[in-house]
Amino acid sequence: MKQANGVVKPKTRRAKRFLDNRASKLTENVKNSMIMKGGNTSLTVTQALKDIYSLKKPNADIESPICFCLQEFFSKKTDSSLFLFGSHNKKRPNNLIFGRLFDFHVLDMIELGIETYKSLSDIKTSKCPEGTKPMLVFAGEAFDNDNDHKRMKSLLTDFFRGPVVPSVRLAGLEHVLHFTALEGKIYMRSYRSLLKKSGCRTPRIELEEIGPSFDFVLRRTHLASDDLYKKAHKQPKALKPKKKKNISHNTFGTKFGRLHMQKQDLSKLQTRKMKGLRKRGRPVVEGEASLKTADTE
């Protein structure tokens, strides 16, 4: 590739396909995650990164031990908009940093410390297949009231939600990731949903823990400003849904339509002809009858 006036021009077809894949699109590619291990890590952090990588497959890459300051460089190299960095030191033991990028620059970062951890191998149950799209559940008032927890909820949703699909079959809803915010801690649990017979058409659902299991403590946050956060969520006009006149939706998503018609004259409305609806002559009153006889005389 050659660069002229700040514009990179491809020389080969392979380079052209590479640049087209990196170019801006109306519908973006599946967000790839970069999982990095710092120079100093513990066995707990190393195993935790491997377990989270197994949850993210195939939309994740594990990088060799690198410096945290090189994350923006490697994110552009691997076309990754999400990252997870693990480290361990005396001041902040068993440390995980979840983050996301906008235009290959850091947007949000949240630092979590591991207090309790159970790996996938510690829980002896059958696991979900690789690439299963998880269902995300967030419990706790902090996710709705506290600004840091609101951003954490948005970041964790971006990190674990997987590819966007138009529909999912019922049997495919088998992986549940549950996050609970309670007393300054974040509890992450992973379950497999089992469909049991219930005697009716709707199956009975049971949850079986499959791991990994984390008890996090929130340490530090680095959040984008409101203006930058709004810019990162801006959508192109082509993707914005066009408003349709006289169509509305209720809370449950039911569509309602309003029709405008001219005023109808119900007296001219054609109905079924019945004997009881036939017009009859007006009955003659006694006073009117005497007057008619007087006139004839």
C-alpha cells in the first residue's frame, strides 16, 4: 500500500479487500475482543482470562504479555473495539480491566478486582457449545441509579452480548450470564438453562451453574465525557427508522393503526331487507279522522 496526501491507496487486490473490510459501514462487523495479559500476573488472573476467552469464542483474540499502554496500537492492528487486560501486583492484586474503544481510542475503562473465583474446570457440569449467544441479566438498583454502574452495564453488555441476530430458536436460549450489584460488589454467575417437561406446551426451566463464577469489587473507572459518549452512540441517518404516520406501539410492542374516513350518512346505509324493517303508513289519530269526515260533509 502507498500513502498519498494522508490517503492510503492499495496496490493489490488483497490490500483492497483488507481496506474495504476496515472501512466504515452502515451495519458494523461483529465486535471483536482483545484479551491481553500483563507482564506480572497470577495464576488466578491467567485462568480467569482463559475462561472469559472461552465465553467469547470465536470473537476474541488472546495476545501475548504486552504493556497496557500499547492497547490502542494492537486494537487497530487486530481491528478490535473491546479489550480485557489482566494484571497482578501488591497494590492491586488479581486485577481485570474491561474497556472499549471508539475510533481506536479508549472510550470507557472499568477496573475490577477478583475476590472469589471458580473456574470452568472447578464446576463439573456439561458446558454450552462454543459461540452460544448468552442471555444477559442485570440485578440490583445500582445498575439503574448509579452513573458508574450504568456505564458498567453498558460496557458488559457490549462485551458479552455476541453477534446481533434477527431471531433465536428456543433451544438456542441455553446460556445465561447473571450480574448482581450488591453492597459495592459485582457478582457474575454463568448458568445453563435446562428445558424440562411440565405437562403442558410451555416447558419448565431450570438453571444449572456451569462457571466461571466471579466476585468482583469495583476499584477505578475511566469514563468518557457526555459529549464523546453521545458521539460514539450516534447512528447514521440511513439506519434510523422512518416514522410512519398514524402508526403507534404500546408498551408490549403491539402495533396500532389509525384510519381517517369521511363522515358517513347512516340513513343511506344499505342493510338487509326484513319485514320488520319495512316502512308503514302513519297511523291516523281520532281527532284527525273527525276533521276529515266534517270536511267531506
